[in-house]
Amino acid sequence: MIINALNGLVYGSLLFVLASGLVLVYGLRQVVNFAHGALYMLGAYVGYSVTMHAGFLPGVIAAGAALAVVGVLLDVVVFRKLADRDPLVTVLVTFGVMLIIEDVVRTVWGTQNYAIDPPAALSGVVEIAGAPFPVYRLFIVAASAVMVGGLVVWLRYTRSGLWVRAASHSPTVAAMCGVRTNLLGPLVVGLGAAFAGVAGIVAAPFLSLNPTMGAEILVLSFVVTVIGGLSSFGGAFISAMILGQVQAFGIVYVPEMAALLPFLLMALVLVARPQGLLGKKE
């Protein structure tokens, strides 16, 4: 049971990193980014290509840097022009971006599955509660904690983080106070995309690479943000941890319903609290 709980923690940590990017972008741009899963997938493939030639750490750095650039371009070319547009337009455009990225991945890397071995230093196992547990899975938890912890410190204790929080509450008021909101957009979307890219390559030794991996993780990431509240990091954390455990124990005890459990949980939360666990009423 402890091993199942740890597996849930690993999966929940990965979901929280992805959901953090979604929450960050939605908070500032008010854009529900359906391309987020494709950015995760693209980061995994970019990191895979670099890892095969230069090693795992350069692959992680390359994935984060490349996706940060993609995120900045996405904000300048797409998100900025979607400001104040109908939400349905936003959904359609970002869905189209997702399809474009998936086609690029299929063209460049093909449709076959790829796998990355964990780095030698992280390839062993440790004994927990009398059972072996991969060291690399513990690394995923630690890496996720460092990434999200760094994000929280930046948002709470730096001037630029303060500007981002102010602009998320009211871009108009923030602009009137001298905050250059047009510069914050590329920064925030680039950071959210970088999170997705790093999550993709970090998850690669844990999950295989294939052209559908982005769509699969995107659905669960949205479930996390909806359950937690669209603009709440705290809600996303609680939701990701719960969902990770639901997935881990569901696969073991009710495998025939495991794929349905996250959506049942989301439906129950929305019936009881439509704005999510820590979301605010409009």
C-alpha cells in the first residue's frame, strides 16, 4: 500500500507541475490553453534528441529553453491577439495549435514510441517498506518540488512576481500603476511552456514517448485545474495529490474503472462546489 501511495505521489507531482503552467497562463491571460499538452510532448521529444547525443541534464536544459522560446512566440503571435475574444475562439485556436505541434512531432520524429533510460546515478532502487522502489521516481518528486517551490518563491518574494500577481487580479489597474503588462505576458507564457517542456523530458524515463502523450496528459491536467479551481495554485496542488492517489489505487483495485475515476471525482466536486476546491466565485 505504501508503494501504491508513493506511485500516486510521483504521478500527482508530475500533474501538479503541468497544472501549474496552466494556472499561471490562465491567471494572467485568461486563456484556457489546449496546446499545453502538446508543449509537454514537444519538450519530451526535444529533450530526447539532445539526451541521445549529450546526456540527460543537457536534455532537460534544452527542453526548458526551447519550450520557453516557443511559449514566448505563442504569446506574442496567438495569446495577445486573443485578449477579450470569445472563449470559444480561444479554445478553437489553441486546439489548432495543438494539432500543428502534433503534426510537427510526427513529421520530425515519426509515430513510433521512444524510451529514455534514467541517468546512471538515478537508475537504482531503494527499499521502502520491504519493497523495491525506483530511485528515479523519487527524483521526479524532488524535481517537481524544486520547480514549483521556485515558482512560489518567485511569485511571492520578487518584484516581477508581485507584478504578475497584480496583473492576474486586474491587468487594467496594474497597467495604471505602471506595470508593463505587455512584457509580463511573454514572460509568464514562456515560463509555463518551459515547465511543460521540462515535465515532458523528466517524465520520459517514467513514461514512453509517443505522439499521443500530450493529449493524454492534457485531459488529466485540466481535470486537476478544474477540481482545484482554475486560478488557484493551492487548489491545483491538493487536486493533483488526490488525483495521483486515485489513479494509483484505482489501477490496482478497480482497473476496469481506473480511467473513469478522475472524471467521476471532477463531477462530484463540481456538483458540490462549481468553482473548484479553492477557486473563487465569479
